[in-house]
Amino acid sequence: MTQKVSLFWFRRDLRLEDNKALNAALNSGNIVLPLFIFDQEILNKLEVNDARVAFIHQCLESINRKLTALRSGLSVYTGRPSDVFKKLLAEFDLEAVYTNADYEPYALKRDSEISDLLGKHNIPLRTFKDQVIFEPNEVLKGDGQPYLVYTPYMKSWRAKLAETAIKIDSEFKGGNLIQRETFPWISLRELGFEKSAITVQNADLSSSLIDNYQANRNTPSKSGTSRLGPHLRFGTVSIRKMIMLGLESKDDTFLKELVWREFFMQILFHFPHSSTQCFKPQYDRIEWRNNPEEFQKWCEGQTGYPLVDAGMRELNATGFMHNRVRMLVGSFLCKHLLIDWRLGEAYFASKLLDYEMSSNVGNWQWVAGCGVDAAPYFRIFNPHTQIDKFDPKHLYIKKWVPELNELTYPLPMVDHKFARERCLNTYKAALNR
């Protein structure tokens, strides 16, 4: 009789420790086959040197080494997930597929397709809560509707957390893992990708950084932020461990930043149209200028505004941009240049190592003034005074714009006062239509 197999599907949870679906599979009583699929629909949209693909591959190599030490291994495939599962259904007697829930629009569509495919063979797709503390439907207003403003959501989230026991499975012991002669594997080159000059930094989770998060996080010249974003995005760390670090800190700013992530996740889940449309539909009437030459100057960090240029150059060189600077460069694109936030969002999506659709869309709509809990449209950051506030000694600017005082550095591409008036008039015209 063929032995039943519980298949565990890695996605945004690239770790063995404190992995909810993996633990459930290991406790199922069946042998466990660990799987990862490089989804061709996603890969086809990326550059060959995308640092995120290289990072994922590196994480998979680490997982495979640990599984090999336990006389097992990781099966890695590439293709459309439904095609891969058809092969697996022919090869194994699957009892169930275990995976951690993903809430983005594409992921929900993909999982629905896989669930239907498995259902035809009477095999359940069992999903678990792993990348969040509370799923999108767990923190709602009294009338059952989603929160649209961060602060009341955060207060409700924290009240619910106070009533919730957080269980962390801090050690991976293996267990009933499948044992085979060989496991399917694919190299980075076979995927059609190559190593990038950009690498993902380790997160700084020291108590000194977390305790001083509020004091240091707005200064781009300091190493005052955790660099946790890519690790949360790809699940190399457990969100439960991160929340515990936040709760143990004397400063709750780090914890609140983690709550922002879940706030934006539940917004995108409840309002998937917001990935491509303004949450407030009247803002879709804005007549964006969308000048391609000006957009290119913004992308390259050649606007003539030093803090804007420093941020864009940091992004292009490292795949990271300090959060305070992200607000300024986003505001500059939408308000000073009147270029559609969707173009900026797409550029960030192509560059950011920590790209997460919900947070990226949410923050871009925040700076454009068209999101759920947005800055009012008439709040227009002054690129000059932002330097005085956040980089007064020009330490960050000098690092990324070394030619600042040279004749080669461009003049400001638009006058701030003129751009501000043009923006206000354009927004008013759209909103009064």
C-alpha cells in the first residue's frame, strides 16, 4: 500500500522554525514532503538580476542544507503552480497540502485555483495563519466593517493582542520528513537569473535599536531602523517573535510599525481594487502630467533636490530607501511633478527588496492623498525644509550626492512654490468636478 504524504508548500515563510503550516504537516501522522515552486507568472515580470530572486534561492539552499542533515531534502520546481501540482498528484498519494495563508489578490486567485484542482481528487488545501498576528477579518469595527483609519485599528489590534496567547515553536526538530535518493532542484542560472550586486542585509533586532526606535528612526544618516522588511516579506523571521521583541521594549514604536503592516494588509484584502485605483475614487479624476522625461530624472535621482536625489540613488544602489525619505520622494513625484502615484508604486515594486504590495500601495496612496488614512492633499512636503529637519548636517546627502556642490549637479527641475500652487489647483479642479 502506498504511504500517504502530507505536502508542505513553502511560500512567504522561508524558515523551519515557528512555521505554523509546517508544524501542522509534521503532526499529521503522514510523511512530509517539503516543496517550493518558483512561480513562472511572477518570474516573467522580473529582471534577470533581481536581488529578491537570488535571496529566495539563497534561503532555499539554507533550508535544503538543514533538511539534508535530517536525511531529507527540499523539492524545488519552476512553472505554473497548477502544472507543478498536476505532476505531484501523479507521483504521490497526497493526503493533504499544507501551506500558510497569503492575502494578496494574486495569491488568493492562485490558491483558489490549486484548491479546486486538489478538490477534484478529494485532497484538501489546508491554510494556516502564519505571516500575521491577526488575519484581515479578525480585527473589525463593532459593525463588522473594516477599519479605514490606522489609530483605531491599532488600538483594537492591541486590545485583541492582550487577550491572545502567542505560541512560538522556537525549535525545529524535523520529524516524519520524506526520505528519497534525490530531490528535484533548480539552480539560479537554470531559472534564468543571476546573482545581483545588491544583497539583503541582516536585520538588526538588538534591544538598543528597538528601545531607541522612536528617537532614531527619522534620521536617514543613522542606522536607526531594523532592515526587517525583506525578512518579514519572505518569512525568514517569525512575526510572533518580532511582536514579542516589540512587547518587551520600553518604546512601543517598533510594535506600532508592525501593526501598520497588518493595517495595510487588511485594507488591500477588503478593497483589492485599491492596488490599481485610488481608494477615494474622486482622486482618479486628477489630471496627472506624467511627463516621461521628468519621471526619468526622478528615477535616476537627478531632480536637483538633494534629499529626493539621495533617496532615489540609495534605492537604485541598494534596494532600500529610508522610510522618512520614501515619504518625501513619493510626495515630490505626485505633488511637485504631478506624476501618477501608480508609476511611482510600480518603480518601487521593481526595486525595493522589502516590496510588499499592501504596504507599498498604502503608503503611495498616503503621500498622494488618495488613500484610506491619507495625508490631506494640501500637505505638500517642502524638499528644502525636510533637509533641515532630517539631515541638517547633510550626512546622508553627501553619501549619495557627492557632487552636490559641483557644477555637474543639476538645478532644481521645478520651483517649489510654483509646483505647490500647480498641485493645489490641479487637485482642487479634480475634486470640485
